[in-house]
Amino acid sequence: MRLCVSVGVGPIAEVIARLRGLGFAEVRLDLIDFGSDAPSFDDLSRLFGATGTRTVATCRPGRFSESTRVDLLTWAIRASADFVDLELDAPEALLRHVTQALREGECAGGRLILSHHHLQNAPSESELWRLLASGRARGADLIKIACPVHDSRDAARLLALQDLSEWRGRIVLAGLGQLAGLFRCLALLKGAAFTYAAPDSGPKVLDDQPRATDLWRAFERLERALQERWICDTSYRY
């Protein structure tokens, strides 16, 4: 459950088929071909209520109007989505509707992820503090930061967020670029709530996402190597 597999490219029937068998998945509503310009509540029920998969509902701006995004995300919550992912700077009205749907009535129990995508470089330390403060003020249950990781300094600055007691287990780090896979493994080792991966086959929603099985195998190898090194170091000292 620490790998969230992102799906959403293609016709709705194909997306539902890819969801089957996944333990945890992000459903990118803005990328799905619904077969019409107006997705229905029935469409959302098929996506979120029929597969038994734990889900994150995401609908990035651009394709749909804000009022349609409100409908899609609140319908996703009614259809049993476990998380909703909104941009950290999402319009106040959208945030208010989604938060209300997550907190009240039959929708209670879902959690809000507020995301920041920094596509050119990793945020500076001061920018990271600002992002966390904004997430706190806007009621985030989890904060997601997606950005390039160019070197060890970027990695260290981002991974240090996992040591903050207030946000422990509530930060999702998604590295981009050539070091994306390695950084996502390190984020899991440091206690990230989870990270994102692409399906083992079929289209990716983002080119930088490593395939799920490849990422998990790399994580297990890294975890085993660190454990063996710790055992060796301990034996050497004694």
C-alpha cells in the first residue's frame, strides 16, 4: 500500500480494467476518455466503487471547468474514493466543496492531499517551509511535493521534511528526472506516506514515473543493502 499506481490514460473501460488487482491507485479523471464531454456519477461509481482498490481521485485543471471539477471530485468521494488530491493553490471555492464532502455525512473518512508541482528545480528550504505552512492553513491531511531531484543536496533538503514531527508520515515526495526512481525509494525508506508509480504495462500518466514492479524491487534491494551494511558495521564495531 506504499506504492500508489497512477492510471487514467485511455477509455474508461480500459482504466477500470487496469484498476482491478491494484491495492492502491491514483485515478486521473482529467485524462480519462469518458466517451462524452460530460462524465456522469455512474462513470465515477464504476471507477471508484467497483474494483475494491484504495483510490486517490485527482482532476488537474485545464480540461474541465471548475464547476465540473467540483462535481467530479465530490462524486468520486460519494463513490468511495479514499483521498482527493487538489493543487495547493486550488481555488477557495473548490477546496471548500471538497473539504465539506470529505468531512460530512456519507463522505466522512476521506483525506485531503494538497499538491505542489515544482517543474524546474527542487524548492529551496524557505520555499518548502512556505509550502508546509500553506498546507497547514488550508487543512491538508497530507502534502505532496513533486519536483526534479538533481543531486544529493536536493535529495537531502527534501528528505529532511520527513523528520518534522508535525508532518511525519504525512508527506508524499515524488522525484522527477533521472534520479526519480532512486529518490522515491529513499523517500519510502525515510518514512514517506507513499509514493507514485506507473502501471507495469500500458500508458503512463507521467513519463518520469518508474514502473511499479521495477520501483518496488529497487526499494527492496536498497532496503536489504542498508540492513546488511548495518549488520556488518555492528559486527565490525564489536
